[in-house]
Amino acid sequence: SVRNKLIAVLLFMVSLTSCSLANENQNTVFITGANRGIGLEYAKQYSAAGWEVIGTTRKPEEATELKATGATLIQLDVTSDEDIAAMKKALQGKKIDLLINNAGVYIRDSDRQSLEFSFSVNTAGPLLVAEALIPNLKKSEHPKIVNVSSRTAILTGAKGKSNAYAISKVGLNMVTRILHSRLSNNNFIVISLAPGRNQTDMGGKKASLTPAQSVPLIMQLMADLTKEKSGRFWYYDGTELPW
Ligand code: NDP
């Protein structure tokens, strides 16, 4: 009957509205270097927790495991200004709640090329990616930027050997402090995070943790972040680290 049809149309409209509300309320995480290692584990676990995941990779055609998480893939080499500009354009108007600047390289040598390349990936990359995504993060009620650093960046822990990785991660910690001071009045939380020694291509097989073990703890840490915790350096287990 006409009445039943009207009811069906009404029910359909109600379901559409609640669907779009659910999408608006869904949290979105943006992860760099999400195709392997700890980054892939964030993609898996945030996706399983019901988040919308945007994961970057340098080679989308090879990122089968990332694709399988249901993430939206973005091609991004963090040393490429063209890639960063294209990413910004593709995401115009999109809300992002959490940016995880996870992509990184480990180079222990300290010749000029190693130093400059480490700085480009580990320090300049996260800063320029964060700056490009500030308009997206501003759309969130509780925007967070997590810069993935390392305990090797702790200044008082310096050993005698020069180490491009450690030096570049110290620079990244300054990026955290600068973004914190610029954005904390806008409700942003910006931290540095040391994820612990993880079994990945970078961490090696002997590392004490698997990403499957560390990522739930890090997700808890990120969920528990408050304004007071911004601008500081946190270990995966929730303890605070000195600069
Ligand atoms: P992996 O080496 O396993 O993965 C590194 C990721 O970064 C890959 O997705 C890689 O992409 C990406 N990446 C590297 N260079 C670039 C670039 N120029 N542009 C974009 N993406 C890039 O590292 P982990 O998962 O172990 O480490 C993740 C983060 O955690 C890093 O920042 C690391 O410094 C930090 N960390 C890790 C520790 C550990 O024990 N594993 C300890 C302390 C800190 P691709 O596949 O294309 O190379």
C-alpha cells in the first residue's frame, strides 16, 4: 500500500542519516610508512577498532597487506615536496583526528650524505607532512600529532659514536616542541613517542617486542593523551622520557 511504501521510504531516509552521522563521528588516523613494520600494525589495529585508516606507502602497487586492512592508500615519499603537495590536495576538506608520523630510516653512519638523508626523512618529512595536514587536523575536535622518535634521541644518553639516526630524531623532538607551542592553543596535542625495540626490518629479529605487542599499548597511550601531556616525550609503556 501507499502507507507501507511511505514508511519504507522514511525508514530508508532515517538509515541514511544515521549512516552519515556515524561516518562523521568515525575517527580517522593518518599513518606514514604504513606498508610494513610498526606502521602496518597501526593500520591493522586501528582498522579493527573501527577507525577510518589512511595509510601512506611509497609503492601502493606492492602494499598488499596494507590494502587488506581496508585502509585508503596514499602514495607518499616524505622527502618529496611533490608527493606532499599531491597528498594535501587529495585530502582537501577531509577531517583527520590523529596523525602518526611513523615513517623513518635507520642510518648509523655519519658521513654528510647519511646525515642529510636521515634529516630529510626523519626530521623534515614529519614537519612538512604535519604542516600540510594542519587544516585537516583542525577539523577534528581533539586533534593529535604523534611524532615517532626513539630513545636514542635522549640527549643525556649520547655515546661517543656519531649516529645520523639519533641526531635526526633529536631534531624531530624539536619539531614536536615547535608544533606544540604553535598549536596547543588550538586544542592540539603534539607528542614525541618512542615505540620500544620492535621486531621489524629496522629493529631486527632479536628485539624484545613485536609490533602486535607494542601497538595496543601505544594506542592506549594515544587515547589517554590530555592537554597536560602535550609537548612531551613518551615511551610505549606510558612512562615519560627525558629529552
Ligand atoms: P621499518 O623499517 O620496518 O619501516 C619503515 C617504514 O618507513 C616503511 O613503511 C618505509 O617504507 C617507511 N619509509 C622509509 N623511508 C621513507 C620515506 N622517505 N618516505 C616515506 N616512507 C618511508 O621501521 P619500523 O616499523 O621498525 O619503525 C617505525 C618507526 O619507529 C620509525 O620512525 C623508527 O625510527 C621508529 N622506531 C623503531 C624502533 C624499532 O625497534 N623498530 C625503535 C625506535 C624507534 P618503504 O617500505 O617504502 O621503505
